[in-house]
Amino acid sequence: MNIAIVSANEIQQSRTIAMLEEYASKLSIEFRTTYFLASENLLKEVKLRGGYDMYILDVLIPDVDGILLGERLRARGDNGIVLYINGEPSRAWRAFRIRADDYLLSPVHKELFREAMDRAVNMCTDLSSMHTIEFRLKNGIMRDDLGKLTYIDKSRRTCWYHFSDGKVYEGPTVRGAFEESVEEYLCYKELYLAGKSLLLNLKHIRLIDTNGILLSNGEVVHPPRSRYENVYIAWKKFSEEMNER
């Protein structure tokens, strides 16, 4: 779970970090946490590498206050969990207007922080399709929402990451089997290995027929004919599970 903390108050930031570490150690949860002292620094990082699963934000930040920061994140389509920590209850109504998930008054009681984190962890578990995960590209690592990924394929001995907005990113060279190159993503139930060179996001399938598999952005992919029935069965099962929620 990737977490960004933004606070210009070093005392509050240190206390937040300590509570996070204590929470993680008790439940054996791994958090990857990044700290920012200014909103603009976070926005540049998000633009460059993608969003986070969770944002813990102070409201009183010198450059761009925490509420405006939340608005900017939501405006770019970021669905990460937003938790505000602030000493002024009068600002809470502004926070919830941007779909904040929680608002804790400082100094934060550990029990209230634990309850907020329990809710956040449960949300991330339930909404795995909105997880921000790391994609290993040729020249580094990019973070983005799993739900935006349409498929990964292999071409010219290279993995290529395709996203719903039409962007394609070059991944690492495939030195062994394609399945080994994408193995770390197979734990997500919406991702299905549709062939020796194709990993599909079932969430984006709109139609399967003899002409190929139509995706949500209008793109058509062509797994091996022998795999069509298996892809259809996996897609149908995934869709039924999603409708039951």
C-alpha cells in the first residue's frame, strides 16, 4: 500500500509516521511511505510517476493548502483514499466536499488513527481495481492505477503496457517466458493470462466474438483462438462476482 504524507509541520509529520509504523508492525502490513513538505512537490511526483493508494494530508500547507491539494488530485481522476489531519473542525465540511474519506482533529488519538487506518486498509482490499501499483518499465518504475491498465503484451522480446487512455509504455526485455515477466501481476483477480504473450484486464472487456476481443477504449486484441473460450469463461465469472457486490 503506497502512502503519501504531506505536512509542513514536522512535529505532526513525525507523530503520523510513528503511528503508521506502530499500526503496520502490529498487523504485519507493508506500507511504502513517501513524505512531502509541500503540495507542489507531491503534485509533480504524481504527474511524473502516478498516484498513491492513500494520502494523509495536513490542511495548513504554505504553498497549496490541503483542501485545494485534494481538489487537484480528484480533478485528475485520482481515487486514492484521502485522510486529513488538522486542528480546526470548521474546515471539515470543505474536506468532505472533495470526497475525503476521513478527517481527524490533531493532536490525533492513537485509537482514532487506528480506526481510520482500518477503514482505509479495508477499502484498498475491497477496491483492488483502484490500487495504485508499480509497473516496471525499461527505464525505471511508474506508479498508476491498476484499473487503468487494459493489457500487457510481448512484442520484439519486450513487454508493453497498454492503458485505457491510449498510452503505451515500454517495459523490460523478456528474457524468459512471458508469464514469468508478468508473474507479480497475476495476484490481481482482474488480470488474466490470455496467451503466451498477452495479459488482459478483464474489467476492460466489452465484447468477445470471432473478430477479437473489444476493450473499453475501442481497441481490439487477438489472443490465440484456442484461448477464446477460456477468456470468455474467466470474463463471465469476473463480471458475475462484480455484479454481486
